[in-house]
Amino acid sequence: MRLQHRTIPCAIDLSACGLDQIEESDDAFVIGAMTPLSVLESHADFARATNGVFTAAVRDIVGPQFRNLATVGGSLYGRFGFSDVLCALLALECEAKFTGAGRMSLADLCEEGYPRDVLGRIVVHRRPYQASYKCLRRQATDFPVVNVAAAYWGDE
């Protein structure tokens, strides 16, 4: 940002807001927007509950140093088509929690666009998931050309 010649009217630092972890409850996992991708990759209970889909989705993203810095919120709010994290979360029908707008499904966020709000948390409901994530990359650390995630639970 310091190399650019434009004025940023407002910047918000969420690093001290306690949004850098995965919280567990009986019915959901709540992922803070500042949670590093490496936590998604290595959280044992979360991996078990989601059938390891995030371990597969995150492990090929650049390298461990990058995954320690890149956040879940940054991966989602951009709504990039090559986002491994967004693809995997969409398959699990997760919800985003904004500070003002409240809850919104990730599918609605992708279709409707950016609310002028702060993304705080992502809610992943506990279900008996059978899930998988696969991607095709031209090189190991490149953006995926195609990424696909699918999940099945109950009759859905």
C-alpha cells in the first residue's frame, strides 16, 4: 500500500479482535475471519468433522509461511474463483457473520456481492459430512485452474 499513489479512506485492523481461532460448540464450528489458513489445515477436530476437506483444500496453497499469514476472511471476502477455501466452504453450506448485516449464506454472498460491512466469523454446521476437495494446478504452487468440492450428509 505504501508504494501506491492513492488514498485509502478507511482501513480496519482486526488483528486484536480475537478472530484468529476456531471455536467449537455442539452444533457448529465458528471460524474467526483472522484465522490463518494453517489452522484450517491442522485443526484435528475440525478436520475430523469435515471429513478432511480443508486439509486437502489448503495444503497446496503456496507454502507453510504463506498459510500462516493468509486468513480465512481474506480468502472469502474477495470471492475469487480460484479460492480453494471458498470452494470448500460453499460445498458445506456455511454462513458468514457480519458485524452489522448479521448472518448470510456463502452462496448468497457470492451471488449478491459485497455488503459494506466487516466479516467477523464463518459458521460451519456440524453434520455427518462425506466431503472431498480436488483441484487441478499447472504447477504445484500456482492458482488452481479448476477446483471442485462436494459434500453429502443425510439426504442432501
